[in-house]
Amino acid sequence: MSDAIKHECGIALLQLKKPLSFYKEKYGSALYGINKMYLLMEKQHNRGQDGAGFASIKYNMLPGQRYISRVRSAENQPIQKIFKIINSRIQKQLESNPNLLANPEQLKQEVPYVGELMLGHVRYGTFGKNNIESVHPFLRQNNWMHRNLIVAGNFNLTNVNELFNNLIELGQHPKEKADTVTVMEKIGHFLDDAVAKIYKNLREEGYSKMEASPLIAERLKISKILRKSAKNFDGGYAMAGLFGHGDSFVLRDPVGIRPVYYYTDDEIVVVASERPAIQTAFNIPFSSIKELDPGSALITKKGGEASVKQIIEPKEKRACSFERIYFSRGNDAEIYQERKDLGDALFPLVHKSIGGDLENTVFSFIPNTAETSFYGLIGAVQNHVRFKFKETLTKEKKPDLESLTKLLNLKPRIEKIAIKDVKLRTFIAEDSGRDDLVAHVYDITYGIIAPTDNLVIVDDSIVRGTTLQKSILRMLDRLGPKKIVVVSSAPQIRYPDCYGIDMAKLEEFIAFRAALALHDEVGNKDKIVNAIYTKCLESSKNKEFAPPNYVKELYAPFTAEQISRKMAQMLKNESIKAEVEIIFQTVEGLHKACPKNLGDWYFTGNYPTPGGCRVVNQAFINFVEKNNQRAY
């Protein structure tokens, strides 16, 4: 992606159903669980590099023995850091007692982090400070084992203020408004309430306080706690939680915006944000891994029982399509094919742009995440050439030998045009020198482009256009092509995302700025902006009203092609000699390529929850009022 955007976040949960001695005997290590958690987290490091955390719970520990451990890091390479800490603690204990590894139960008793239930998290800091206090998992502590709660998630909620006020109405005094803390305290409230009711019943049945404690854990209905807690959640979420007594849950939002995959057998229960992480870590076939249904929770009991319960009434599934385009690793079998199909769908638009001149066109891609879509586009080029060859043979009784030879020799010209060198932006502080240095983020391959050539570059998406304008177009123009065609495998990004992606401000989107420029050209800018602003302002006063997305009106008078042309004009400065065209995937092409992930609100403005429309309207208010804040 030429303009870096971020995603929040990745989760990994692992429950060992057998004693640690089983894994020692079968797999050769009592540290089997920790080793697998390291793999699960590393195989999802693409989802978050601003922080990482790990928590574990040990079963059947005696009073006075530590049974919960947690480690977090917000340093560079945080996954490596937390497992270095875990390893150093293990090594320290082994130095004093080298026989610990041979005795799994004693190892668990003496070494932190070694347990049967584990939760990991990788974080992208899309909001708030990137400090240790912002890193998951979060911990809610209590002297009653079953009231301890550990929470981590991949989510953004649009109604944190409402949920925060609900907590205050319940008599709580939350320490901050962060959605993770708010969620944890909401679940914690209903956990406390459930424990109190069960305890009262047990006392009436004649049990002592000491006898009641393990029975409370047995009688807790996690699904009931989650139903009460999640009743008013608005957003996209995949949240995971561990209870101190050994139960756990993973809950997915009712629209299925955020991804969750799981696998269970008689040895383990494992959950991750991405299916290939589970496949790789445990060598499990694609077909054995299930996707958690929207509105459902995977709940595990300490004894090893795992079940899926419907928590919230599911709605039409609108899973995030950006997962398929960009965020998730491309080694998932379905995602790999979908990305190729996205590239394939672009060919008719590209063919039209270059006037059918494949002979004088060079194809490449920037960045590496666009490579699979590039393969799909090249496959479509090859299919086109084969079709033309077959058509010529079929239609003509005596095909022209020269024409056939030319078609036979025609193949797409594929070149590695750009190689990313270093992230210069991470240390450039002086504005005056920034643009020139940023223009050299990529090294380019000279000597392969002729002045008569079209240069087609596949990108996975174009958000702000900043890197295109300040770096990529200038760099490509130095190669001297006749025309530069930048092809986005995603449609135009027009609206903020409030469910996990760091795209919150309308004015940052090149599509939004292009639409404003088009209105300005026809003398309608102030009128349309004021009209939309008035509607957004009125709707913001009624918190009960689920408003429409009024910002759609800004784009309505123009076609996607008109907006694309305006973008190209805005991004091309006077120093660029080549003709520049920008081509975007169509929404229809996106849906055809990714039929199971129809979440497209950043492209279409069709938000799947009421909170989404409130956010986009508030974003427009912020734009008009020059309020440089997120809308949620």
C-alpha cells in the first residue's frame, strides 16, 4: 500500500486440554503451549507492531500460589521482547533447578507464564498513546479466583461514550474511556453480578464460603454474562477473555466485521485472527479450521469442553473486505485466490486505458502486498492474448501468418520496477527536506522503459495519495514512460472506517478532496458543503435517531471515473512529463472477487451499524469546523 494505513489488531488464544506432562511425552516439551503461542503471534505480526502482550492462567494452583501471569511490551519488535522476557524467567529457574523440564507439574508450580490457558495480542496503535498502558491484554484483578478477568481484542466501538455513561449509571468509577477498558468493566460488572447471585443461592443451599468458591466457577454461565454485556455494543469486534478459574471466551460482532478462526480437538482449543496462523503453528488442514459465526462466542470450560453459543442476533454478514485486499496475510488459500480475482477484474479497465497496446506496455506493482493482485492482472492479460489468437484462427479461413506470429510472440512485459529501500520517513524531521528524501524511499530499475511505453503499476489501495504524489509518480516519471497508469485493486476510499482501521478524517482522503474540487469547478462547493453540514448537525442532536449517511450527497453528482480523473490531475505536478491515469477497482468487481466479505462502507458509505453513520456525519462536522479530531 503506497499510503500506509493501520489495522487493529490480532488475537491468539490457546487452551491445553491435557496435563502438561501429556505434551512433554507426546511432543517432547512441557513448554509446548508457550512455543505454539509464539508461533501464533509471530504469524500475525503483520496485524500489529506497536505492542504485544501475553497472559496465562495455571489450573489447580493452591491458595498463595500465583496462577495468573502477564507480560506486555510497547518496544520495537514487541513479540520478540515479551518472549525474551518469558524465556529469561524460565532459564533463571532452570539454572537453579536443571531438572524442572523433566517434571512438568513442578515446572508449572515454580515458573511464571507456564500454564494451560493462554491469550496473546498484537497491537496497532490506531488511537491513543503507544505506551505500555495501552497494550493488551488488560487485567481486572480480584481475590476471588472467578472474578479475575483478562481481556484482549481486535475492535473499535463507535459508542464508547454511551457505554462509559452506562458504567457510571451502574455505580462504577471507570479509570479511563478507552473501549477496551470499558468493555472489560462492562463484562466485569455482569460477572460480579452473576457471582453474587450464585453465591447467595449456594449459601441458601447450606454451603460454606470455602465450599462455594469452586461451585461458583462450575455454575457460571459465560454466555449469559456476554449477552448482558454486549447488548449495546456498536462496532466491529473480536474480543477474547480469560477468567481466573480457567474458563475463556472469544466473541465476534453480529455483522462479522472482524475475523475469528478456531480449531478444537481432544488436545487443544486454538483461536486466531487469521486462519493460516493456526494452519502453520499446528499443521492443521484448511478444511478443519472453522470461522466463528457473527454474533457468536466460542466458550471453553476449564475441563476442556468447548462450545459455540449465539450471544447476539446475527445480522447480514458484512465482514471487512480490507482484510482480503490488504491486512490479512496472503497465504490463506481463499484470500490468495480473491486477490488474484481482484487483479483479473481490473484488466478491461487497464486494456482500455492503454488503448489495447500490450506490446508497448510494461506491468509492475508497488508495494509487495499488491503482488498477488498483479498476478491476477497478468493472468487476465495472458488469457486475452490466447483468446485473440484462437479468435484469429477460428474467424479467418486463411489466417495471416505474420499476424499469427505476432500474437504468438506477444506476452505481457513484466518488470521489477521499484524496490523499497528504507523507511526514511521514520527519521525525517525537517519539513523542508522531507519531500526530496521521501521521493527516494524506493530504488528504481533503469534502462527497461522506452519513451513509447505505457507503465502500469498495481497498488492494493490509494488512501491519501501523499506517497503517490511526493514519491512514486516522480520516481516512475524518471524512467521516461509515455504514460503512467496506477491501478488500485481496491475501489476509491471515500469514507472513514470506525471499526478498526486508522482512517478517521475525511479531509485526508484524496477521493474526498477530489469531489470537493469538482464541486468547486462548477461553483457549487459552498452550497453542497453547507447543506450536508446542516443535516449532519441536526442529526447529531438526536442521539436516539439512526441517521442516514449524508456525506454520500457529496459524491452523488459525479461518476467514479470523473473523481478518478480529478485525482490524477491533483496528484500530477508540473515536473511530471508522462500522462498520468488512475484506475480503481469497481465495487461490483470487489464483491465478485470477495463474495464472503461484503463489508465495503469505506468505499460505498453503507455502514452496517447505526454508529457508522453517526461517525461519518460527525467526521464531516469536524471537517467543516476544522476540528482536527477523530469522529469516534
